[in-house]
Amino acid sequence: MTTSFSAEKRTEYLDRMANAHFDILIIGGGITGAGIALDAASRGLKTALVEMQDFAAGTSSRSTKLVHGGLRYLKQFEVKMVAEVGRERAVVYENGPHVTTPEPMLLPIYTAGTFGRFSTSIGLMVYDRLAGVKRSERRQMLNAGAVSDSEPLLRKEGLLGGGRYVEYRTDDARLTIEVMKEAVQRGALAVNYVKAAAFLKENGVITGIQAVDQISGQSYDLRATKVINASGPWVDELRKIDGSRQGKTLQMTKGIHLVFDGTRFPLRQAVYFDTPDGRMVFAVPRDGKTYVGTTDTVFEDDPAHPLISEADRDYVIDAINGMFPGVRIRDEDVESGWAGVRPLIHEEGKGPSEISRKDEVWVAPSGLITIAGGKLTGYRKMAEMVVDLAARQLEQETGVPVGPCITKKMPISGGDVGGSAGFGAYAERKIKDGVALGLDRSAAERLARIYGSNVDALYERMPDPRAKAELHGMPQELLLMLRYAIEEEMALTPADFFVRRTGDLFFRIDEVRKYKAVVIQYMAERLDWREEQAIRFANELDQLLMEASGKI
């Protein structure tokens, strides 16, 4: 069974949800919820998912955008987590090479730094073994000259050498969207902007939720045998509504990242470095930009709206200038940035950087299953663990067996490109197809690399002649991306499109400013917005633009 995923049919999907009974109902549309939906649907379970904001609007679009094994957790002796999550990096990459790219990472070693040459060499070797790193990507130890040659911007004073190892760069929001789309293709129903306001119960056992559409205000009763709370920063809030918030709770921490134009901060090589206070920071080149983060501070405000403070910006800029003194970065060099909240499991007496990123599953007396903690990289294994638990319960209650997890070698939406080995050749063929249809090479390359095996669905929308694209006032590839986002990715607002379907707010912020008016006009016509909706969504995007650029 396949289901389309159009913003124009969103209300229809909600009506279908309200008129059905599901095996699994998931609250939360970040990467964890999306992974659970895919795992459950692919086992043949009748699956539904609701998300209070847009898909990936919380933590899952505001991470460091790396599928990484957590090298620094070796320092905390989180050996099991490093092993499991490290191995999952390759799985995520193989299943979605269009949204995941190997990124050689340089770890410089300095006198009086956190890492010594011997401990780094041993640590990286252990990391390679634990994570099952393939031979071609195993660690190399470099002398000071080789480190400077790799990244000339690095501080030379006190440089002893370094290690190089491989991480994987990703677009976290697009990874989430592609996993969600695959779940939908396999029969799941998923709807954004729907809040779980209350639980439906019989004899104290949860039988569903009262869901409120955040766009129309309409309320729906959605019923399911098993309800899974995968709401990230909001898991405790839902446990409180259920009356089961006891024992372990969340500790929120905030991390921020800043983006600079590559001409201002021309980083050649991704670098993972320590700061004077012992924190670790990534500096990563991406698409002509360089982004740097993250901070790690306790967060107690609204998790839906974390902001970059002046102190956050100063910390990251100071870290950059300490490690790359020649660039002399200033506040006005920041093009964009984002703040994200990590929902970690509280550990008494530990600071933000020391709290484990491990995940845990809790089952309430009401039957509510909650998944908390965890890392982006481990989303598939977390989903497997949760669905295994729900499947055992369903089998005990109904006597109907549920099959095992089958997602380990399952390409996500867009990932049917012949695996990582075949993606380069596949993308080149699709770039040529795009050029033959009238796109310039850079536009065709952008589409092929972002959408993978879904790029043909964008090319099919090409019969719009170039004049039609100009009539809408935007480049042809942007119009194709916008149409596809509305029709196949449930993009409902301009923020959905510019932040989570494209990442342009972070890495092409000038284009967002240039084309926001025509995108808003096009979406208003396609989605039949009322005037007050158009104003509200435009204001939301303007606010995000100000926050991203630090001009609040």
C-alpha cells in the first residue's frame, strides 16, 4: 500500500486517521518518530503519526548535521553506545547516500590540549574497532607539518600533530523527511501541525489521543492499540498529561551553530577541536559556507523556540579565533545560525557536556511507551528497540505474530541509487538528464544530489516552460523544489520549505530574502490560505530570518 504525502490532502489524511483504528500511533515527527513509523509500517503494522509543529522542526533540524559515532563519549567510557552508534553510521549512509556524505575530520593535537598524541592514536584506533570502520576510512596519525598542510588556517603555535578519521555529514531535516516519506510509502499516515492535547483512556489504559489541528483548530479522536511518545523535548509534558511523569526525567541542553561565507572563513577541511574549557567544537565546510558549533548549556525555556544569545555567539567566535587566529572572525561576519535543544536524560551532579546521550524506553501503567534521549545517528536502532517492545505486547494481547525489523538494508525515500558505491554514477546520469531537459548543470547537480532517486519526480514537473517559472518570479529549480515540497513532502508554510525541506535559511540565506515574497505568494495560491494565514506565515519566516542572522 502506498499513500501520497501532499500538503493539499492533509485534512483528508486527518479524516482517514479519525475513521480508523491503528496498531501504533506515534506522537512526534522528528527523526525518532519517523524511524519508528518506518519500522512499524514496514512490519505490516497499521501506523499513524502526528507532529505538533512541522516534521523535524525541533531537535531534528537543529543538530550539528553529522551522522557521527560520538568519539568524545569514549572519554566517558560509553563504550557500548559508541560501538552501536558508530556501526549505525554506515547503515544510515548506505540507506540514504543522497543525504549523507563521508567527511574526513581532522583532530589537531596541541601542547596543553585535551588530547595527547598517544591517547589520540589509541582512542581513534579503539573507535575504529568499536564502530567497525572499513579499512579505507580508518584513522591516520599526522605530524604537525601534515596537519598544517591539510588545514593552513589552524593555529601553528604549540601544534604537535593530529589524527584524521571519517565522520558523515548529513542534512538532518532532509534525512527525517526522507525516512518519513518511506514510512508513508509503506502505508503509514503522517500529519504535521497536529497536537496531542489529551489521552483517550478506558479503565486507565490509553486507547488513543485527542488531537487538535493547529491550522484549523478542529479536534479529532485518534484511536490505537499502542501509543508511543517520541516527542523529544516534550516527552515529560506528555508523561505529565498521562499522570506518569515519575522516576527519570529530561534535562534539556542547548547547542548553537554559526554559519560564515566560505570567502570569509575559507576552511578546507572539517576540524574537530577542543576549547580552553575542555568542550569540543566542530568546524565544517559545506556548500561554499563554513559552519561551527556547538555550545552545551543548560536550557529551561520554551523548547519550541530556542534562541542564539549574545554569550553563545561570543563563545563560538572566540573558539574560532583561538583555533584559526588568522581569520579574525567578527560578529558581523555571521551570515546565519541556529539553536537547538537536546532532550537528554537527567543525571544528578553532571554538567551539560557530561550527560550521556544514551536512550531509554519507559512504559507507564497506562501503557504509554516513551522513548527518551539518544542521538540522530542511532535513530534506526532506537526505532527497532521500541517497535520490538510494542510488537511483543501486541502479540501477547492479540496472538497475532509481528515480523522482525527489516530496515537495516532498506533504502529510505530517494536512496534507491545503488548504495553509496553507486551514487556518484547515478547522480551524474541524472545531472545529464536535467541538462537535457533545460536546466543548467549547477541546478541539475543540486537537484540530483539533494533528492537522489526522487529527482525524476521533480523532472516530471518540468513541462512548466521556463517562461512559467519566470512568471512566478523564481528560478526553475526553486519552483520544482517548491512544487515537490508541497505535493510530496507536506510543506505547509514558507518556513517548512526554506528551513526543513531545503536548509536554505541556514546555507543560502540571501536567496531566502530574495525569493521569500514569490514563494509565499505561490504557496498562498496553491494552499488556498486565508489572508490572516498568509500574514502569519510571512511574519513567522521574517522572524526566523532575523533570529538566524542575529538581527532580532
